[in-house]
Amino acid sequence: MAANAAARRSMVWQIVLLALIMLVCVFPFYWMVTTSLKTQIVALESPPVWLFEPTLNNYREALFEDGVLRTLINSLIIAICTTALALCLGVPAAFALARFEFRGKKDLWFWFITNRMVSPIVLALPFFLIARNLGMLDMHITLVLIYLTFNLPIVIWICTDQFRSIPYDLDEAARLEGASQLTILAKICLPLAMPGVAVSAIFSFIFSWNELMFGLILTRTAAKTAPAMAVSFMEGYNLPYGKIMATSTLIVIPVLIFALLASKQLVRGLTMGAVK
């Protein structure tokens, strides 16, 4: 009886702790979404109004009057291009680092890792001066190339460890049957490494989508990103909380959708094998 009572108390405390963790994680998102559905007057009420009549005016004004839709498209183009380039360049590089021995391999690996460890604020001024001198300010390609320098090391880091965990015997068996290195990568190693590829794709997309500093410094109008647009609402004395929260909600939604789509690839990669 005493053991059952102790087990029940432990279960209760676990449920309470889980509920608190869920509250801390979910409440900011709930507050952001509900504020985006409030008018400016209701959003400024003190104490906060919990029951109110929702409105979509903040989304309509932000998207079609303030140009948030254009910045969302810019962010989507930049994030997709950066992620695609990072995977196309990083996956073969990770495969080479994991499967081959060559001179300078350790130095190259160290260079990739240290590139990601450099604080972006240190490179902000040099990147700005280079982009200005080359006439590349306010261009999509500028942000894609800059984000690629930070995303490529992450892809290589994660995928290299993933390729190293794949038994080398599979490569040798495929070689005996006449498979080339490209075939081994595409048909054997890549399916087994898909969990790492999916995780690196998620990180690359989220970093490119959410990045603010370079988007704020290197863009003006044509290539302005959604996070930079959300910050621009905070200029002046009147803060349109509804528009800010509506823009923030629109920024979060694609990340959630992309993570859900990539999570399916994680499960698929875990269940796929090297069966010929």
C-alpha cells in the first residue's frame, strides 16, 4: 500500500511538472497569437483582456498594406535557396570527410567547425563593406551566400557523424558489385543518413528564416526579410502590437510546417535500409 501511494504521489508530481513545462513553452505562443487578433485598444488594456472579439485586421493590414507578404516571400526564397545549397554542397563534403583519408583532412574539419563558432556580429561590418563595394546591398543572393557560410558547417558537422555511423562493410559490398562512389552515396549511404540530413536541413532553414542582424543591415526594400520587417514596426512612438504579433505569427507558421514535413523524413530515414 505504501509503495502504491508513493508511486501515485510521484505520478502526480510528474504530471504537475509536465503541465508547468508545457505552460512555460506554450503560453508565449498563445499570447502572441491572441494579441495578433486584438485591436490596439484591447491589446493595451491593463489588466489584460482574456475574453475579446477577435479580428483579422492586423493580418490584413500587415500583409497587404505594410508589405509583410513581400518580405515573407523574400524570406522563403532566401531560406529555401540557402538550405538547398547547404545540402547540395555539405552532404558530398561530409561523405568525403567520413569515408576517405587525405592530407589536411583534420585541418579542413577544424576549419569547418570554427567557421560556425565565429560570432556573426564580428563579421557584420566586413560583410557590409564587401557587399557595398561590390554593389550587392539589398540583393537576395547576398543573404544566401552569407547564410551559407554559417549553415554549411552545420550540415557538414551533422552529416559527417551520420555517415561515420554507417558500417563501411556496406561500401565494400557495393564496390564488389561494381557500384561507383556516387552510387554508394546516393543509394546506400544517403538513405541511411537521412535523419542527419533532415536535422541539418531543419537547422539550416530555421537559421536562414529567423536571422535578423544581416537581414537588417544588408537589405533595404527589395530583399527585406520578414524578421527585419517585424522590427521596423517598432520605429517611432506608437507601437502597433497587433501588427507586430501578427507578423511574428506569420514568421513562426512556416517554421512549424517545415519542421513537421522534415520530421516525416526523419522517421523514413530511420526505417530505410541498405537492402538492394
